[in-house]
Amino acid sequence: MSAQTAILILTHQPARLPFLLDLLDDRFAIYVHVDAKADLALAPARLPPHVQVITPRIPVFWGGWSMMRATLALMEAARDHPRQVLISGDSLPVQSLDHLAETLSQPDTEYIDLIEVPDDPSLAGTDPRRAIERHGWVQPWRRHNYVFWDHPLLNPMQAEHAASRYGVPRAQLDWIRGEAQHAVAEILSQIPPRAALFPKFFYGAQWWALTGATIAGLLATLRDPAIEAYFRYMQVPDEHMLQTILGNQPALLGGRHRHGTPMFTDHTRRTHGDDTLDSAGFRAASATALFARKFDPATAPDVAQAIQSGHYDRDILGLTGPKPR
């Protein structure tokens, strides 16, 4: 193992992956999980030696336990590296590789959000909107309720995919999905409340950069069946599982300094219906972050062209200096 930093990539759009891989050289060991629902033929036909696509591939559903299964598989695959960084396949680095490698090589800094979530047991069995009305966000609801989103008929983000998969008109599919979700919700309501494993509940962005020392401590806990059971039927466990363990066991951080997530996401832009970043967005992200998402070559062709021509640092990020090796 020569690369000190492992970049873990979760992707469901393998056609975008080449742009990211073009920007990450062999100073990094790259581990990629490609959603089993995605067409692997759209991924690069040949991968450089420092890139590995892990198997088995897991069908990943946003907000479901499958997201954590894929994340844990990546963490296990890269467990011998002194640093692991989790990003999405539509991310791009927003620092020069020299700066990125130097920053991530520092052993005394962790990058992860740890935001404590108010405890409100009265939310059990209620609609998620109750938590938003009362607390301003849905996260408190997640601690006291169960969901199962690892199926196209049950995941609220999979309506179009489900209609196509089952050959059902969207209007009819919505009715079928509603019936399926209602039946599953009745089953989930019979599960006893979660065990009191954690005094506090934490939230944070899915994306992080942690040292190998912290990862080693986390993996021992993450594979505990009781811990898995706690998070398995939670809404969006990837925003809570590592965060809650670290928030309740700060000794795992070994006294190292903690920053927030290394990933920039323009939530204001997304709130206005624009789900991707343009060149100005990537350049702005470089002031505060190490990576930024979401990149789409169709909506940011100038970014795509700059990457392909080898001028991303200069033309998009506005960096000057020698070209990365």
C-alpha cells in the first residue's frame, strides 16, 4: 500500500465517474462502489491501477439501509489506509491535488459533522411533518420511527424507476406504491421501540474524511449486531450512524481536532430546484471545502471540457502554479 489516503466513492451514475477519476491521480487509492441497479457498461472500460471497483455490488436506495451496507463495504475494503474519505461519484475536488493530499495527510484532524438532535419521544407513530413543524427539521422523527426504503415500491425517490421496472403507468403506480407503503408501515409499527443504546442522537452530512485510527474504532462498533439493528430501519441512516457513535464515544476521535464535512453542497441552489453546480459554484466551494457536489457534464459542459483538457485547476478553480503530476 503506497497511497496514504483512500477515496471511497459511492456512485449510481457511472457515466460521470471518468471526470472524477481524471482528477484523482495515484497519490490516492480509489475504491468505488457502483450501485447494482446502474449499468456498469457506462463505467470506464479500463481503470488505472490505483482504482478498484469493489464487489459484490449492492442495490442502493437513497435513505435506506442499503446505503450503509455499501458504505461499510467500502470502509472494510480500505481499512488499512491511514485516511479514508467518503464522497459521491458526482463530486469533484475543489483544491489542487498537492493541497488536497497534504491536507488529508495530517493525522491530527477529522472531518465529520456531529450535530446533536433534540430528543422527542412523542414523535413516535406520528407523521414526519410533525417533527418539522415542532423542531424545524425531520431528524428528531427518525430516532423514534421505522421505515423500509430498500425497495423501488417503498422508496419515495424511486417512483419513476418503479413505474418503468414494473411496466405500470405512473398514475397507477402511485396507487400501488401507496398500498405497499401502507402495508409495510403497519408491519413496522409492530416493532418495539429502539433499545436505549445511545444517550444522545446525532446528525451530519453523509460525507466525511476520517483517520484510520478512528475508522478502526468505528468498524469494531459498526459490525455489532445490536448497532446494526438500531439503524437498519432508520430513515437515512447514513446521516446518523457514524455520527451518533462518534457523538456518544468521543474517545474514538482520540483528541484529534474536528472540522465539519469536507464536502460542499449548495443547499440554497437545490432549494430553488437546481440540483447541480456550475463552474461558479465549484470555484466558490474552494474557499471552504475539499470537495463539492453535484457535477453533471450535461449542465456544466465548461467544467467537463476543462477536466478533459487538463485545465480544471486553472479554468474552473482559478488556481495558478505548476500542473499536478
